[in-house]
Amino acid sequence: MDCAQNLPSTRYNGSMKVAVIGAGAAGIMAALQAAPGIQAGGLVSLFEHNQTIGRKLLVTGSGRCNLTNDQLDPSLYQCADSDWIANFLDAFGVAELRDVLERLGIPTFKTDDGWYYPLSQSAHSMVEILQERLLEAGVLMRVATEVEWFGVREGQFELKLNWNERKTVERFDKLVVAAGGRAYPELGSKGSLFPAIERMGHTVQTLTPALGPIFVELGAFKMLKGQRFDAVTSVYMDGERLGSTFGNLIITEKGFNGPGVMNLSHFVGLHPGKNLELQVNFLAPFWEGMAEELADLEKARGSLRGLLLRALAPKAVDFFLEQAQIAPGTPIKSVEGEQLLRILRVATDNRFRIVGAGDFKNSQVTVGGVSVNEVDPLTFESKIVPGLYLVGESNNVAGPCGGYNLHYAFGSGILTGKHLVSSNIKE
């Protein structure tokens, strides 16, 4: 059953049986795109461990379902091969996704910052529409069914299933693995099938949680628990910057959370036991305007506290002034050079020792999985096992917050489904 050399043949025509493991964004799209093109005696079976489909979709975008982003760019993805992700994005961009969704009856709209959502702004509405389309397409939805293992036997993919306390074995001509990584295990994503993928000859890189909180030694900054900032954050290892991002963050009991640090959390998992620091620049988005006033102190008006209040909440301003040992009412024109350096150190160059990051339970995606060089970026078919398709978090690809990961998940499923149809016609 596990012999990778005993590969599926290509003799099937019209009666192709396709198994899709995982009814998340990638799996649903793969099934939807494939089913209409192979229904002449064929069948697409969508297996889902949960009782319902799309459970992880329901929590995306805080329930609004952030679909994609105008800023899609290969450089923003954690991917070992920049050309691989670039080829994917060239083939499947924002326009392509919006077109597919529109044809499915899911109109979209864009916010001022370039983030896309369904017009309903409801992930629940979107999942219900997708379920309706799956039924219309004739997809056999096998919910509450766990795929315990899969392999290849006698030219077909063999799945070991556990449903209603019954264990069975079924065979299929093509197999799409969309079972996800290990993030959000309470939603059914456990990464339990990676050993089966590895057994078939693929390289599976270590799974690490990503898009989660970062825990640091806060020191006096614990006083700002609950405060939110738009800030530039960076992760350093032994003085070398590993990555930097801009976004909203919140100070928590243990450190920081929010997009401003979540986009960097995977570095903590990738470098365990290393000397890591988190730098936070609380004034970065506002510094240009403030610098103009501080550059000419003679013409500056009001107090330094008043200047900082233009960008920060009173609690944060008073904290920064106290840490810099500057009296709250100090006029801007009276600020001395050493005082200015102190406030800049406190508000723009804070360094916090990183002591950990969120685990899979409180992280949104997974870094790690199948090496992308073993998967075609335009069809998502395995380069090692013909007829095997690896989509979504099966592969070692992860993007930042803002719809990047959902775009990749949808796109990988859609390209897979289209290729299944075209390969069925050729065969």
C-alpha cells in the first residue's frame, strides 16, 4: 500500500473517481472545479473529519472572511522558492479569484486598504453558498469521516476510512490532499496525514506554528497591557534582523498579539533556543510629521506631551514620558538633546527578549510541509506521484495576515480542480 513505485495508471476516462481529503478552502474549491468536468460516470468524493464543512473558513477575518489582498506579492510569502510562488501568483491573482467567486454566487468588495471580503461580510453565508454549490455539482460529501491513512496499491490510491465507527478501505484514481497543517487543531486540522505523504516519497519539512502571538519579557511595559498601537516590529537573532512588518498590535499579559507581530511569529518556531529579540517602533507611522516640529524647536508650539498625543493614547504618552524621565508639561522648545534621545529610545527602539510564541492552538497557519519544489505550482500535482495533488497547507507556504493565505488556499484548489478536468479529457 505504501510503495511509491506502484503508481496510478492513466487509463481512466469518464469514470474517474477522485478523492479530496479536507473540506476547507482548498479542498472545497478543488471538488467544485473538478466535479462538473468528470461527472460522466465519474465521482468526486469530499472527505471531512468534522460534522460540517468549512469550519476553519468560518473563523477567517474575524468571521468576515478576508478573501485576498491587492498587495499580493511573492516576497510576502514564507516560501523556500520565490520563483515557485511567483509562478502561482502570475497564474492566479486577485482578478481570477474574484471571477471564480462571482460565478459561484459570491460577490466581493474591497476596503480602502485593499482587503477583499464577500459582499455579505459573513463567512457563514459564504460557507452555506459553497455547500449548496457542492450539492449542485454532484460532489459526494463524506462528513464525519476520518481518513486514517492512504497509499498506492495496484495503480490506484487506497484510503483507509473510519466513519460511524466502521472502518473501510476504498480506492480512487486521483487523490487531492487538502487536510491542512496543524493550526487550529480544535477545528480538525491535526497534520496527521503528513507521514503518509512522506511514505510516498515526498520531503516533509518540520511543521511550525505561524501567525500567532509572541511572548516577551515586558518589564515595565506590563503597565500598558490592553493598549493597541500601529507599529513597526522586527525580529532580531544575535543582532541580525530576520524580518520586519507593520501592523496593529496589542500588549498582552505575556507579550504582544495582533497582525503587527503575528506576521513574524514563525521566526520564533524556526529558531528554537536562539537569542531572539523583538524591536517595536511605536512612532514609526507618525515620525515624519513629528520630526518636522522637533527639527526646529524655536518654532515648535505646545508641550512634548501634546505632540505625542497626536498619535498615541494618553496612557501610552504618559508612560513613555515617565520612562524617558521627562516632565509631562515640558514645552517642545525646551526639550534638550539628551531628553530627545531618551524619548526616542523608549518609543522607537524598544528591544524585548523573546521567550516564546503561540503554539498550534492559538496560531492561524502552519509553516512547513511538503517542499514546494516537489509540486507543480500551476497544477499542484505531485512531481513524484502522478495523480496525487497537494494543496493548501499541505505545502510549505505561508503568507501574512490580510487574506494572503486564503487566496493561496482557494487558488491551489481551483488550479487543481481545473487540471483534474483537463487530464480526464486527455485520458
